[in-house]
Amino acid sequence: MAARFLPLIGFMLFGGVLADRFQRNRLVGGADMIGSFIAAVSAISLIAGFSSVWLLALMGALFGILNAIWWPAMSGVLPEIMPKEKLQEGNAVIGLMTNFGYIIGTLTGGILVATVGAGWGLLVDAITFFIAGVIVWFLPIMGRAKEKSPGILHDLIVGWKEFISRTWVITMVCAFALINMAFESMLSVLGPLNFSDPKTGPKEWSYNLAALSFGMLLAGVWVLKVKVKKPLRIAMVLVAISALWDFTLAFDLPLIFSILAGVISGISLEVFMVSWNTSLQSHVPEESYSRVSSYDTLGSFGIAPLGIVIAGPLAMHFGVNTILFVTGVTTLIAATLSLLVKSVRDLENP
């Protein structure tokens, strides 16, 4: 996991520069198709029995580099194929299909691993990557002419100036640096630790995760149909409320309460993602969008791995419930403070 994550962070800004220089759908499609071969190597190594931690780490590192190119480019594809007034609907459709894909992929992956083995399951995964790459590669995007750049450093500086010129962008990135650290810690470490009973724990935690996915699907349908005047204001109120999930786990409330809180958290997550992507795509110039997006991703997720690393030791020392309470308070405070910034509260999209 670390081998994949470190190159992703290290090359993210470079990926943003590439995406603003070249045709974005070709970068996305190319990264997916190359990624399919990397996944296939891992799959074949498992099937043939010559896999090792070092081989999987190397493949993970290469995949991390591809992700760093894929992410900023993918986030900029939609504004090139849809008018600004339709961006919310486009982001909502992408969110809905992504959530369906996660659910179907999880179920299919589990069945494949249980029946034919992890290697064959990963090989099917590699094939789906290749198909996805071909689809995006051949999207009918003409691609506008791009001005010749003086160099990578110049492009990064221009992107940084665009990034820091908007107080609402800086505020949200700072807020989500803390929120993502708390959320990833809860989702990856604290939640599973809270349901540690070998007989009932996995089943009950799976109900919570299913509730999260269900909430995201509900929100996807809602944002597809409804436009709000001030999207970030609504989104951050919902994110603040989503801290209820942490609190229901921290206070060991009955399972039904954590499941309901999981639905609320899923709703808040999906509403925010659609609102945030639409806001960036609507207000950031297309020619520097991917660089701004890469700075956003780097800032918003840069310290999230730290939360995952320290969550376990802190939980063992202070207790799982105590650290769950801390993650809930962190989310609540960070989301509430963001609403004190006028440009966040008042931002409107086309």
C-alpha cells in the first residue's frame, strides 16, 4: 500500500502539468491501458506461483505513478465534453456509476477470489482496466490548441497562483486535510477495530459499509435532480452532521444507530464530491484546471496516511472509543470552521 501511495503523492503535481498540456482523455485512457498490463503481471505472478512482496510493491509503485497522471486528467475530462450548466448532472451521473461499480466490483471480486483464486480475480480486474481505457481514449474530444509552455516549473507556479487566488479553495483544502485524515482513520482502522468480535464484528461492520454505499446512491439520485443555490454551504453542513457516524461508534450505541449514521455519512460524502467537483470545474479556468486539481488532491489527502498510521497505536493506548470520539470532533470542528468563510457559504455555480 505504501509503495503505491508514495509515488502517487510524489508525482501528483507533475500529473497536473501533463493534463493541462496534453489531451486529457488520451492520458486517462493510456494510463488505464498501461495499468491493465501492470495488474496483469501481478495476476500472472499469483497464478503461476512466483509472486513476492517485492514484486507486488514494484507493481504498486508503477500503478501509483499512473494514478498520479490519471487523477488530474480524469477530473478535467468532464468540462471538455459538457457545458458548465450541466456539470452538476454530469458529476452526479459519474458518482452514481462509480458507486454501482464499487458495489458490483466488490461482490464480483469476492466471488472470484473465493471460487477461482486471487490471481484470476486480479486478471479479470486487469481486463476491465483495459476496456475502460479504450472507452475513454476514443471519447469524441477534439482538444483545443495548447500554448507552448516555458517549462514544468513555470506551469507549476501558474497553477499555484490559480490555486491560492481563491479563498474558498484554500479553506476547503485545509478543512479536508483534517476531515480526510479523520475519515480514512475511521474507515480503515478504527471502524474494524470497533467491531473486533470474530463472530459478529465483520458482519456488523459490513452493514455499516453497506449503509455508507446506500447513502451515496441516495445522494447521487438527489443531486442529479436538484440544484441548490449555494452548494458548498449545504455540503459542509452535511459533512459536519456526518460526524454522527463516529459518535455512534464511540458511544457503542445499538447497531441500528450506526447504520443510520452510515447512510447520513454516505449522503454527505456524495453531495460534497459532486458539489466540489462542479464548483472547481465551473470557476477554475480550463487551461489550468488539472494543476489546481492536483494541488487540491495533494493538500486534501497529503496527511491522510499519517492518520491511518497513528490511529492503531493511539487506539491501543487510549482506547478505540476515545479515538473515534476524537475523529468525530475533528470532522465536526473542521467542517464548521469552513462555514465561517464567506466565500465558502456564498459560492454559486451556473
